[in-house]
Amino acid sequence: MSSIELILTQAEFATQQCPKPSDSTLERAIDGSLTGIVTYIKLANGEYQTYSRFEEDEWVFPASQGTKAVVASHLKLNFATISDTQMKRMAKWVVWSKMKEDLAIASLRGILKNLKTYFQWVLSSDTTVTHGLTAFTSNAYVKYVNTLTSKRKGEIKPLAAGTKANKFIALDNLYRYCKAFDFVKEHPWSESSATEQAGNVGEAYKETISKPKTPIIPDGVLIPLCQFTKSYLDRTDEILASTGSKESLLLRDSCIFWLLLTTGMRIHEVLGIKRGAYRSETRDDIIYYYIETVSEKTHTGLAEWIAPEIATQAIDILGQLSVPLQAQLERNLVKAKASNDYVEVHRLEQISDHICLAKSAQTKISILSGQSITDLRLPNLCKQVASDWNLSSHQFRRTFANYAVHSELGDLRALKDHFKHWSITMTALYAFNDDLDSELFKELLQEKYLVEEEIKQDWFELDTPITGGAMAQKIMQVREDGELIKVFGSLSDMAKAYSSSIPIRSTGIGWCTNDDECKCGKPDSCESGIVDKRHQPYWEGMLVQQMKLMQLDDIGEIGRESIRKGMGRCEKVLTALGVDVEAMKQEINQREHIEVINV
């Protein structure tokens, strides 16, 4: 009987659990006599189902300990590939010690992977095996890791500093947990750290922690994807009535696309949504929707995400698509109960009523694989719109944050209809509602900081045209002061020093830097106002409007004078932004059939 089939009463389970770490437990781990249960589930009848034991070379974790996106093979830790007996025992002890610290299965897999890499390197040389873990051999390992490369976007590149640091942390873990083993002789770098050994220090480290690595999906990719996937949502009734599997799959993928894009959820959080798991409330005549699911990365229970109506539509459609699979799941559940297959009963009960059910070739019902979505289904959506963008699920979270921040800053971008609720109101809701995803709120604040810093940095670049009142004039004066730049060391450092104390708020046609909520609406002339290239389209649009109004024959001379002033204002701003206004007016005339009026 394998361990996964072993069912124990509560008393039996208590006697077979792996003991808590102690000197005697460690001694048994060193000599290989340590035994006990390491992974298990508690059944509805109060008994325990054993999944794996310490002495086994494969530890299997129940699905409930992974995220909804994890595949079955990622719920296993395989120690069998470590050929050296002492090294295998150290790996088990490190991983088990980390388990006691409540690390997730994905983190444990990473720890084991980096330990294996180190042990494989050690076993490649008789010298390193003999010496064990010392500062000398650790230094040699650092040199070895620095020669490693990885293939990213078709290019062979050195390992990233963060990747190298994780490999070096494996040595820290061995020293921390396995000092009693003969192999461990001394600290790998007593006056340094794994991060420093990876070169992730100083400015490089600051850049690593301050700048997100995940790219924002560019508008040129995102807009066609939105149009394509929205067309499938609009054809839901037609597709559900047909039998074409390809259309149904694309409908499913389109729904997942919109949930990822408009909520900021991670893929496992989307896969954890159940039928009808959303509510609505009305505030100031605006309807807010809240989607409920489990964030297994940062929460122990349910959490909520604010969403637009299209996200709730996607949930309902996915619920309809999963009806046949839910029916099959319920039939399988009856069979599993009848045959006393407690493991299968537990698994099916965990996934029942979820909207992202899938079926394998063996008719086994499960949650759709997050890896399948990222590796296959999302890239397939890009193929549908003839894009070669390497789309993956984690890009949506940052893209969401970026669009939400731009919306809050008054930037009416392509998805304004779906992001219209994501203003300062949404930020406030996330800040003061403990049921909402706090991690997403932090990411929104980080993205807001990054966007604002980018805007302000642009102001101080010599080739960036800006206009406005006293604040704009002061910035232009400062950025041309060569002696001042020398004091700060660089233009970038000077810009950071000056801009850190400048508040920023959008007026739609410019920026307001007054922290007292100035509402004059004239950033081109207000002492606190700044207008930059980002606002050029709005001023061009206002110029077109003024030119059209000038063609009316019933506005009188007073009206015409007012329009002339408006046109003069637009032309002044556009000229300051480097626009050839006369050429623009000629182009507008040709496009809109308006007679050009010189002010």
C-alpha cells in the first residue's frame, strides 16, 4: 500500500507525524533514521489521508496546498535525483525546515531546485566534495554561476542578478539548517551575502527593487486583442448554441482575458472564481461590482476585487460553458463516494462549482491549468490578431495597474469605457476596505509612483517642450543650469531631487502642481500649471472645435471675439510644444473642410 492510500485515525496520525525540529530529530535526519508524515489532508469524517512521508524520495502535496493554477506535476518534490546520500538528507532537512515556516509549494520547489544545482556542481569535482561547504568552495561556486547563461526572447544572456542570488541563497540555507552535517564546514561568505555575491548591490539593487520587470502590454497589441475578444463575448449566445469546440475555446479564453485585464487578479485567483461569485453596490449613482475569490499567495481566506460590468459578464459566460463539466464532476463524485475513494472525493469537492473547469483525455475533471493558459492559450489569442507579442498572464496585473493610474491621472486612453470607475474613488476603496486585495492596492501605488516619476523626469529633459505658469518656467530654468547639475552629479539625480516634492494632478488638458486642489482649469497660464506633449492631442482637439465654431453665422461679434481668444490660447500652447500651427491648421482645413482663420 502506497503512502497516499494510507488512511489513519486521529490517534494514529498523531503518533506518526514527523516530530518538531529538535536536536534529537536533527540527529535522526543526519543518520537517516528520521521517519514520519510530512503531507496529508484531513477528511470529512475526521480521519487523515497520508500523502507522503519524510523517509520517501518523493513528497506529494495535496492540491489544496497549491494555487488553483498549479499543475499536478508541480505538487511533487523529487529527492531521488540527488545521488549522494548525505546531500539528499540535507536537502530533505532544509525543505522540511522551510515547510515549518509555511512556505508555499512553489517556493519549496525553487529551494530544492537550487540545492540540486549546487549539489550537482559539487559532485562534478572530487576537490569540492572533499572540502564540503567552505568559503573557498563557495567562492568557486560563485565563479561557476557567473559563467551560466539563459535564453530570453531568443537571446543568450548571462543570468539575471536575482536568479544568481537565489542560487547562492541555497548555500545560506545549508549553513543555517545543516551546520551539524559533516559536509558543512563554515559560512559561505561570512562578511557578505548571497545578494552581494550576485552583484545585486548599490544602484543595481535599487533599480532591481524599484523597477518592475514585467512589461506593460503595449496599446498596439492590447487594442486589437480587446476588439477580437470582445467580439466573442458579444457572440456568446451564438457560440453556446453551436457545437464547434474551437469557437467555445476562444470564447472561454476571451472571458479569461477580460477578467485578467479588468480586475488585476493573478491567474490562480481567476481560476478560483466560482459561479455567481460577485456582488454589486451603488455609490453616487455609480454601480461597483465586487468579485470574490481566494488569493492563495497573500490571503488565507476569501478576498474581493473591484471590477467593471464586463468582468461579471465573463464570469456568467464561463459558468455557462462549465455546466456540462460540472454535471460530469457531480457524477464522478457520486462514484468516488460509493467506492470510498476519499482522495478523489476530497479533490472533486475542492474544485466543484468553479467556472474554469476542464477535462483531460482520461475524462478527469480538473481546474484549467494556469500554465496552459500562459504557455498556450494567451499566445494563441495573439496569433488570432497577427501579433508576435509574448503574452502571458502576469503581464495583465501590471497593465491593469498602469491603465488604472492613467485613468486616475485623467488620461483618457483607449479602454476608458472599461476603466471609467478606476479613479481616486477606486484607490480609496482599496485603501479602506480590508476585504479588498491589499497586494493589488500596493501595486497600484507603486505603478502610480512609477508613472508620476516618468512624467516629472520628462519635464527636466532639455529636449522636452513644456509650457505653463511659474512652475513650468522654474523647471525650464533649472534644467538649463549646468552648474546646478554638477552639484547633483547628473540631470537625472537633480530631477529626482526637485520633482520629489512636486505634487501632480491632472486637469485633463494639463497638470496642476498645487496641493491645495486648485480648480482654475487653466494649466497653460496658472502659476501651478504645466502642459507637456502628453496633452497635445487635447489642445489640437480644442483648436478644431474653435475653428468649427468660427464657421457659424449666428454667434455675433462678441461670440467671434471669444472664439478668437480661445483659438489664440490653443495656438500659443501648441506653438510652445513645438507644433507648426499654420501647417496644422491647413491639415485641419483639408480634413474637416474648415476655412482657415488667422488670429
